Amino acid sequence: MKVQFVQSFVRVLDVLLVTLLSSRQCKYKTADWLMSQTRHRPQVAIICGSGLGMLADTLKCQDTFAYADIPGFPQSTVQGHAGRLVFGELKGKSCVCMQGRFHMYEGHSLLKTTFPVRVFKLLGVETLIVTNAAGSLADGLKPGDIMIIKDHVNFPGLVGLNPLSGPNDDKFGPRFPAMSGCYDKGLRCQAMEIAKELGVAGLMQEGVYAMVGGPNFESIAEARLLHRLGVDAVGMSTAPEVVVATHCGLRVFGLSLITNKVVKCYEDTDSVNHEGVLEVGRLRSKTVQQLVTELISRMEINNNNTTNAV
């Protein structure tokens, strides 16, 4: 019996190792294919959250690819995520924008959900902008507000569900990357200054984002726990992509569009639904677009960098 168990365990390890190795090779093939299909060599990548795909509309001279047509790319199945990769120029900088991300709750492994980030690194991206729709736990955040992410609590990661699990690829980053300061302070300060100039500073504040697994919204007891832990906003994405981006040495800027108040009181009769999340995204889309566009225009970019050979 023990021998059979050991043999089964070894077979499982072999399958996992083959999967990891094939995923590594797939990243290079995907990056090579994209570089053969577009002249753009992006310096900035943008991952759009639910209802925020309009950020791609600001890009000029676009080359657009459906995820289904890109070798090795996962598929997005969530309403509000168009499932397209858009290359283009914005304020003189070459960018790539994901109209739709991938989530654990769709059944994707963390290797798949973060796959595009490593592809971006291979394409030459230096800065990653991540956006999401999130529920507010902080009393001072209301629907329609924008929270600049200063830190996160990666709950899946705390229980071992981490995109860096398995053999480390030293070509991308170190075995034990530090996550303190993973959200670039300079970009955060710059974004706040831009918000003041745009006259929307009243909508903006910094806060801590927490990722939970989803796809269900939080129970009242869970919401109370998160609030007591110092979490300001909660969602079902972002942290794995930021972990991999930090591992790859990318600068990261993140923002959460607050789409609902998370229910923390048993007497509260309100409830949240995905359609409401998308509606707030539509209402606040112009503000988010202006903020991100202006931030990209002021970014310092290493123009000598074309691709990152790793």
C-alpha cells in the first residue's frame, strides 16, 4: 500500500513538473508570436478590471488580438471582460492593454492567471498598471470613489496558493522576492497630484486591498473580519499579478474603483450584484481614463529598452 502511494505521489509530481516546464516554454512562444504580429514594443502594460476595459480605447494606432487567437493565452469568461489584448500608443509611449483578466474562480491555475505578466516582461514592459472593481470596507470609501492601492493582503497566498510556487525561474526573478513596497510610491504620489489637478481629489485616497478567492461576495462575518484586519477594499483579483510583476522587477501602480459597500451589519438589507459593479464602472470610466492617461504621460520610461531577454 505504501509503495502504491509513493508511486502515485511521484506520478503527480511528474505531471506538475511537466506542466511548469511547458508553461515556461509557452511564455516565450507567446511573446515571439505577438512580436511577429505587431510593431509595438510596449513599455507600459494595463490590466483592466470589471467594467474598466474602456482604458484600451485611449490607445492610438491599435493592433488588437482576441485572447482566443493568441497562442497559449487563457480565456476570460466574466461579463464585463471583453477578452482582447490591445497594443497602441498613448501620450508618446507604447502600451499594451488587457481588456479582461483571468481569475482563480474561473478555474484557471495561478500560472494561467499571471501568464500575461511574464509575457509582458518578455515584450519589454517596465511598468504594470492594475485596475479592479472592489467593495469598500472602510467607512470613508463609498461607491464611485477611487482607491490607490498602497498595499495588499493576498489571502490565497497566505494559505499556499501562490503563482511563484514550484521551481523558481531565476531568469525572471529571485526565489524569495520581497513584497514590501511592491506598489511604487513615486507613482502613487504622482497619481494623487494628478487627481488634485483634475479636480477629483475628493474621490481619491490610498488604502489596503485584500484579495479573496470568490466568486461569491463576502459573508457578513467575513466582511467584519477583513475590516478588523485593516482592509479598506476587497476583490477577487490583482494580488497574484502584482506578486509576479514584482518578482519580474516591474514597477506597479494599482487602483480600485469602489463599486459597492460591503455589508458588515446583520440589520442591513442591501446586497451586491455584478450588474451593479459594472454600472459604477461605466459611470466613473471617464475619470479613471483621465487619471491613468495623465499618469502614463508623465512616467519616466527607459526608451533604450526594447525587449527584456530573460
